[in-house]
Amino acid sequence: MKTITVIGYERATVKAIMDQLYEIRLHEDFDLQALTVNDLPNTQLAKNTLVVALSKIVHSMTKPYLDNDTPVIVAKRAINYGNIRDLLELPEGTDVLLVSNMKDPAVDTIHLLQDTGIHLNFTPFYPGQKADPNIKIAVTPGDVKHIPQTIEKVINIGIRFLDISTIIEIYNHFNMTDLPYNRLSARFFNSLISITSQLSSEIYKTKMLRNSLEGIAHNVDEAVVLYTGNGQIEFINEKAARLLGIQSLSMQKNIENIVPKAFLDAFHTIENDADVFKDIEDVTYYMRKKSIYVDHRFYGTLILLREANEIQKLEHQYRRQTKKKNFIAKYSFTDMVTTNSTIENLKQIARKLAKSNATILILGETGTGKEVLAQSIHNASPRSYYPFVGVNFSAFAESLLESELFGYEGGAFTGARKGGKSGLFEQAHKGTIFLDEIGDASLTIQQRLLRVLQEKEIMRVGGEEVIHLDVRVIAATNRNLEAMIEEGLFRQDLFYRLNVLPLYLPPLRERREDILLLSNYFLKELCAEHLRPVPRLSDKAKKAMLDYHWPGNIRELRNVIEYVIHIADDTVNAELLPFISGNKFINTNKVHSADLEKMKTFFTDRGFLFEIKGILEILTHADTKGLGRPAILKALQRKGILLTDQQFRYRQKLLRDYGLITVGKGRKGTLITKKRKRIPY
């Protein structure tokens, strides 16, 4: 992967730029590194990296730390036009301070605003300057903390993002001429809609701004048509002209006279702010319609359309590229819904711990939300714009886990890729790795993990080169590690390396005030996802849920809610709850050959197939009462299959989800199903 290193003066600016690059998905084509000038003395830049300095002054401050042959691009920065509405309401010639962290960015921002057609009397202000006490209005591109106390009104236009020309310059530097314009234009096209929705009619008609908007709109992938309330075409881009069969881009014509009737009918039948698929002359189009208001008055209608097969191609390409790179934390502390004082206190502590680089150990029963907490910590940390990589020690066979964690060199073992493969630790570089169910790690893996935590370095399987890492580790388990130490199943030195910043998540039964709160939260979330009306919980259902002990905690609660929204009408009665009715969420679908292959591939990829065969073989010869977990584990040991209790539970859950076994409660054992008897392995 080619590497880009973004260097700025302040961390907030660098983070905003990194967010922009991730938003337009440059991380799919490049490895992205983010630094401030203060980081340079203690940082080794990646080899063959392209440095993107966020200003001229940053470039000059960076030079002493760069090799002479390190390529550098000084970024061109663009105003976020969607944020300048308050500026437009100031009378022309008003005295304002343009506040920034340094002189050059302040002057650059003034020039950008003036070029846009904003005629105010700007005075640059930055640390070290003396403010004119007569100026009471300040404009700043995100540098609010530098605003002097004499200012009475602040207009924050937000951090200046990279101009699209800089993005294109990056691709050109690496001779990547086949540019992904669909991604590069997405952000800037969204700005087009924002501007037309928000800016006043006077600024909308400003010549320079209009020319800029038209230049962007002509280069986006969507066909764009904008027409006024009386049908007069205000704008149409080149792609729309080609798609609609219009010979010229002449404006001021009535849409009824030049757009084919089939498309006109489609435009008129789409509801406002809706996106739909329409079939026109045997071609399926994806269309979006939006009403544009200027100063709260209806201005016109914006239509965006493209052929559906183009979207399908992009989706397939995106899924192929991101299938193994989906290392993004999607949860934050706002997703931890609670009224429980213990959880609120835990969240406050976790926010503070997020600022540290020290290892965190999360303890709690299964289903209590340990991964949600881990992702929330990552998103609140300085590493939030780097990967979050999760690995579940119960979800991999022992034979595969080492190579998954640490990677391998080509030819390290039979079936290894020719060029080798990076492990999850490498892929988490600069970010966070989440070691879930750490209590299920073998002593061999524990030894290697100890070295990673001590030395901050790894060595691939079959390799000789030491790879240095910068990774924040968050571990989690539902097991009693101290008891495992006494039994010789967990290394004491590893425990003390992990247990630096401990956090404990209480089970749901200890936070009963959250049961109905979470139930209603999941009802709204899942009903919106499945496009269903939200049912209400009856009083008896509420009481049953409050009385239930919830061994599966929040995960079980969510599963229960998802189950009842599919079978309930407008009310969820107590008898519908699966822990009352006795339903086990068992999949009883018929088995098809394609399903068998998919199932076999799933187990094989995780190294489970031998273990799964062993479990099914043991249950096949069991009596009709079934077998309990201890009996199955002993029988597996006789076959040479050693699994921890948690690892067996995970495989048991997979077999149940596939409908191959039933798992009874209490003394009831595990039984195979009729579906299993049709499986040839």
C-alpha cells in the first residue's frame, strides 16, 4: 500500500482532515498516517511516504525532520461553504477579525472568502497579535480558543478541508490516473446540495460561486437537473444531457419542452425528499428528488439520477475491497443507553481512560456489552481516526489463531499465501486492538501476547524480521482470570500486563431499571430497521421481563425484542416472550446443497470443521435424552479435541443457529435435530 502522511499544526485540524479522507474513502487506496508538528521528533515516517503539509508554515516547520528526497505536497484548503450563512448576513464592509492559529492560515482564509464574493473588512488575528478593541465580530475556521475577550460575536465557519485539487494531486503523484471520481466527488457534491438549500438567493447567484458549483456538478457521477417552480431549467449537467438525450445545455428553457415525457412523468410522481427506482424503456434508474428553499421560500426542484447497474457495480466493488478491512468502531458512549448510576459512573471513568494509551481490561458476563464499551473508548481516544480491530479468541481454532493475530510469511506452512499475510496486530497499527474472550487463549498464545505487550513488537509466523507496533490494547473476558491463574491456566505476568486499567460491566439483573429502557430502545431501533410499526409492551410482559434473570444479558434482551417484533401485532403480550413460551430461536429451514456448502465453508475458514464433526458425531450416538456440556467436553477430549468451556459454547451456539442441534435448559441436554441427519459430515 502507498502511504500518505498528513501533518498539521494542531491535532483537531489533523483529525478533521483525516475524517475527510476516510469519508471519501482514501484509506482504500492508501495507508493514512496523521501527525502534528510536535509528533515529528519522536516519530519514524513510513518509507516512501508522501507528506501532505496542511499549510506553508507547517511545511517549513516539517523540513528539518524530513529526508531530502521525501516528496511533499502543500495542501490547498477549501472553505466549507455550508457554514458561511451568518457571514452573508453582515453588511458589506463590516470590520471583522479573521482569527486563526497562525498568520499564514489567517491570510489564506481571508483570500478564500474574498474570492468567494464576501466583501467584509477583514483583519488577520493570531496568537501574539494585539486585537483592535473596536472590532466586536470574529470569524474563525475552527480556532475558537484564540478569539480575544473583546469580541462579542463569533462566527465559526469550521476547519478548512482539503480542496479537491489536492486530492487529485495525491493520485497523480502516485501515477494513479484511473481516479475514483465517484468517491472524490461525493463530498463536494453533497456540499452543492447544502449550499443550494441554505444560501441566500444573492449569494447563490454570485458569479464565482456559481461557476465553482457548476464545475463540480459537471464532474459528479449523478445526472443533475435543477428547475424552478414554473418549470424553467436553472441548471443541467453534461451527464443529465446525455442521459436525457438533450442536444445542448442551454438554460432558461422549460423542462416540459426538452425532457422526454417518460422521464417527466417519473420526476412528477416521485415524492419530495424521496429516492426511488424507476423503470424507463427497459432500463432501471435510481432517482432522488429534493425541494430547494432559499430564505425559507421555495426556489426549485433538484433531481439526481443514474442507471441502477452503475450503483450495483460500485457496491460490488466496495464490498470486495472492504470485506476484510472493515476495521471501524461504530459505537460510542451515546449508544450505552442507561439510567443506572453504576453504568453512568463507568462511562465517566472510561472517557477519562480513553485519553491514555495504557492497556484496559474489561470484565463482565457474556452479553453485557463489552465490545460496545471497547469501541466507545476507541472513538473517544486520540486514536479514533485509526483502525479498531476486534478478535474473539473463542471464534478461531488454536491452529489458526497464531497466524491470524501475528500474520505469516509466504511459504510458512501448507496453504499459506505466496506473498504472506499481515496479522491483526499489524492491521491495528496506530489504532486499537480488542482481544475479546482473552481467557480462552492457550498458554502458547499467552506467551506471544506477553511479548507484544512488553516489547511493542511482533514477528510473523515463519518470519525473521521484527515488526515494531504502536497499538492500544483493550482486552475483555467473562472468566475469572485470578482463579485460572491458581489452576495454571492463565499466566500471572500476562494478567498484570492486561489488568492495568480494569473496568467491570455489571450484568443486566443488577441494573433492572435499564430493562424496560433498553427494551423500548431496541423496539424503536429494530422496528425502524424492519419497517414495522412499534408495538407496545403489555403490563404483564413488562413484569415478566423485570422478573426474568437474563442469563444472556443485553444480547439476550435484544434477541428477545427482535423475536417479538416479528410475531406481535400492536401489543407484545407476556405469552409471546420466548423465555415464557419456551421457543429457542431454532432455525428449522430445509437444507439445500448450497446451504451445506456455505455452512461447510464457514466452519472450514475458522478451522472448526474437525471440532464440529466431533461434536456432531458424539451427539449422533447419544441417547434420546441428549448430553450435557461436561459430558460432551470429556468425550471430545478422548478424541483429542481440547476446548475451553467458552470455546465449546461458541461452537454450540453456531450449531444451534444452523438448526443442527437443540440446547435444553437445566438438566435437559443437547440433542441433534432431523436437519443434522441430512448432513453428510
